[in-house]
Amino acid sequence: MKTSIDDDLLRAFEQALARDQLYMAYQPTIALADGSLSRVEALVRWDDSEMGKVEPSRFVALAEDNGWIDELTIWGLGAILQQWRTWRESGIDTHIAFNISAISLQRLDFPDLVERLCRSLGVPTNRIMLELTEGATQPLIKLMDTLTRFRIKGIGLAIDDFGTGYSSLLQLRRLPFTEVKIDRAFVGDVEKSKDSALIVKTIIDLAQGLGLSATAEGVENAAQLTTLRAMGCDLAQGYLIAAPLAPDQLAGWIEEFKHRWPALANSPRSAAAEIEANALSQG
């Protein structure tokens, strides 16, 4: 049941969206092979003058429930595409990931809309990755045609928070994803838990066996990163690598991380990586 707090929050959100008071922060994702920037994930932010920082989980859910999710998604796509152009003009050519709601995919023209936005701003479609949470894959199986049209247009699709939902392996095989993002719940103790290490390694092998990339979320220490590299994980993001950045901070982070990477890449092999390797060799 909707409360007066929800009503107030919804009205404030509608005003913030109309007045262009939302903004994006961008969290880098690196290739674990060499530490290079692979892409940034765009994260919508809202700082209200009265309520302070409002968590996306609050206002995105309200937008979905009250018919505003398409407007939020279109605003977000426009913001990230314009930012890509700004970075490209300054010499940074990267990819951008953006989380979208399964509700938006119910629009049959949504892939065409994204393509038109890209074309109008001169952004190649292959620079865009759309992320969908694993919990959304049940209804997404009914939207195969829409998802396939994204892939035909060169737009990447990632399944986010993998490992915590109820997707079957059949669905993962049938849906046209290009990437699996391993939930931070498993990454958080991958360097010290045999169970987590085996789960993460299994997801990596599963993803790569299906021709997908594997990305680890929530990497927070060097031992986790070393373990993930030993397991052959493709990509990683998390606070060890970078917190979400303002757009004008990305260039400085790229230079700073180049100097940090050699020490991270040469960190000692973690205990979990040894446990996982031994377990597999004995299996």
C-alpha cells in the first residue's frame, strides 16, 4: 500500500527528473589480464535538497511502480551517450554499461530507440552494454525477440548479480547475453572460503564455456583480485579498483591506476586460489 512518504518521494523524483537534477557517477571495470580500462558502469544518483542522498533502490522502484521508468531510462541513456562523446573528444575511448529495467523491454521499439539515440549522438552501438539483474530473466525469456534485436544492433547484454537468483542454465544458454556479472556475495570472501572459491570458479567456467565474459563485482582487496586472476576471470570492478567517479575524474584515475596495477598484479597468490586449484586437481 502506498504511503504518504512514497507519495512525497515520487513527487520529489518527478520534479528532479523534470529539472535535470539527477546525475551519473561512473565506476571503472578493468580487464584482469593487464589492468586496462574495459568500460565504466553508469550509476544514477540523486541528491535532494531536503532528503539528502536518495538511494537508487528507492526511487527506481517507485519509477517502475508509477510509470516513470521509461522516462528515467531515456534520460539515463541520453546522459551516458553525451558523456561518451565528451570523453571521446578528450581522447578517452571506452565502453559504458547501464542498468535497465525489464519493464522498458516490454516496449517493442526499445532497441530501435536506443539505436536512434546512439546514431543521433554519433556513438557506436558496440560501445554500449545494457545490464539486467538475474531476477529479471524469468520475464525476459518471453522477450527473446527484443533482446535478440539488441544483439543484432551490436549492443551488449550483461546478466547482473549472477548467482543469487533462480535462472536455469537453459535460460542462460538461450538468452543472448554477452556477459555474466558474478554477485559480490560470492566475491566478498572468495580469497578465504573454499565454497565461494568453487562457486566463483564454476560461474567463470560456465560463462566462458558458453562464449560469455565473466565479470567479478565488489572486488575490495588485493587477495580477491589475485584469486580472480588465477581463476581466469575476465573483468573486475569494485572499490579496490575505483569508487564511482565524477565524469571529470576518469582521466586522472586512468593515469593513477596504471601506476598501481603492477603492485596489484604481482600480489601473492591467495589461499583460496590454492584451495580451488587443489580441489579441481583432485576432482
